[in-house]
Amino acid sequence: MDPLEEVLALLGATSHVSAGLVAGGRWAVAFDPPAGAKFNAVRRGRCLLRIDGDPDPVSLDEGDCFLLTRPVAYTLFSEPDAPVEPAHSVFATAVAGVAQAGDGDDVFLVGGAFTLGDRARSLLLDSLPPVIHVPADTPEASAVRWALDEIDAELRRTQLGSRLVAEHLALVLLIRVLRLHLARDPQATTGWLAGLADPVVAPALRALHARPAQPWTVDDLARAAMVSRSTLAARFKKVVGVGPLEYLTSWRIELAADRIRRGSDTVATIAHAVGYGSESALSVAFKRTTGVSPRAYRQLARSGRSGQPTPVASAVSSRRPAVGAVRAG
């Protein structure tokens, strides 16, 4: 499992495909801020996207899609002065899985949301630009277009399990958009996700994620990356925001926190599994990183209040991009 797969699995990523939207004439639909990540794709026609706080709309042509990574309200519309309807009213009257806005069917969109859990925003979404726009006219968009075609086909079918298949395909779409973004705009990403696109940092990150319990040194990681110790240390700090061993500590705590939340293993068992020699060593590192002890964290998890500590995210937090769209092509 590579680091991106591991983080998505750790976050328990799931998807939900919403009703389609058909629109025509003069129309505008305003959406509330999403709780997780949200995508929309234009399957027919064209429209505009406006993100609250950004004065410049994004033009969406047939085949384009976008991924919204922030809890920011947005509007899809035909023209700037079109009358605006709230999305909840439009979708409440959807028929056969399709909502209607305006008059006509010039535009058809499909969309969905990704639920990534309480920790996702700090671990994954904050390292991304607020909007990733994938234009259809770029060669790299073909992989994304395949996923969209399959989602569209499943939603049109009446076969058993079609919606479940579409929702799994939406996760495929998320991963492909992230891949495309990393390949095309590595400078627009920060933190560990940026490290996955860096030729020096990526081998070290993969080694850490493959064997987190190993007693790594910077020299070991430099050999994995086939660079000098000083080169790796400087590059890792510049790209990810922290040094490699600081990142390793944070990732071990993240793994420990996940096991504490999800299971009943003893703290001592978890400590050895994630690379600590004793329960006390894990407890000291865990409290230093999250602010609470492993046992207190388990109590918070059982009471449903464990969403605050985000070890890796806290360690690698960096500047947050201004609201706006990043063109992935």
C-alpha cells in the first residue's frame, strides 16, 4: 500500500453520488459548504462555477470536472445575473435521480461528495488547493473521463448494485484527480502529499510508510532515496515542512491513534506495532503530539469526541492557499 492509499484507508474514505442536475435557459443553483470534498462534472453543455470569496468564476465546458476541497459555498450558473435557487430546494424535487433548474436541458451535470472523517481536513484536504479544475481538453484528463463515463453509465442503469458501483467509481475518480493534480501542479500542493510528487522525498516517504516500526535513521532514509544525508534532510524539510524523523514520529502517532479508536488492543501492543519499545515511550510521544495520553484518547474516542488531535497534520501544517481554482491541465 502506498502512502496515498494508506492515508485514504486510514481516513475511511467513502463516497456518495448525488442526483444529476439538468439545467437550461437562465439558471443558477447555490450550494451550501460541503462537509468533506465535493465533485461535479459537466456531461453536456457548459456553465460557470463561482466560489464564495473568489470574484473570478471558473468556466466549465463539456467534459470538465472540478474537486472542491474546502467547506466553502459555491454556485453553478448559466450567467452572472441569473436568478439563484438554493440547491436543497432544487434537489428536493428530483425525479428519477435528476433535478431540474431553469427551463430546458442544455446542461447536464453529475456530482457527488466524499466523506473522509473528522481528521481528513487536516491530513489531506488542507494540503490541496481549494479547487482543482480538470479541463476535458487535456490529454491527462482521459483517465478522469473514463471514471466519469462509468459513473454516468451506472447511474443510467436499473441493474442491482448500480449506485454502489457508482460510489466506488467516485473514489476511483478522487484518486485519479489527485494523481493528475500531483503530476501537473506539484508546487500547488503542500505537506506530505507534495512529498509524494518529489523525486527525492517520495522514496523516503514510501519507505517510512511501508515499515513505520523500523528504527529508521536519516542515513537509512537517505540510502532509500539514493541521496546524501544532508540532501535528504534539507529537501524533506523544504517540501514536507518537517524533518524525516519528525514526520515518522507523527505518522506513528497517527497509526497508534487509529488503532486506539478502532480496536481494543492494549497500549503496550500498539506501542510495539508502531515502533515504540514500551508503553511508556508511546505514551510520552503521544501526549507530546496530541495533548492527551493514549488512555485518555481512547476514552474520548468512545465518547465520540476524539476528532481534535491530528498528529501528522499538526506536524506538517503549512501555508494554506488562497481561495481560487488551480487548473490541473
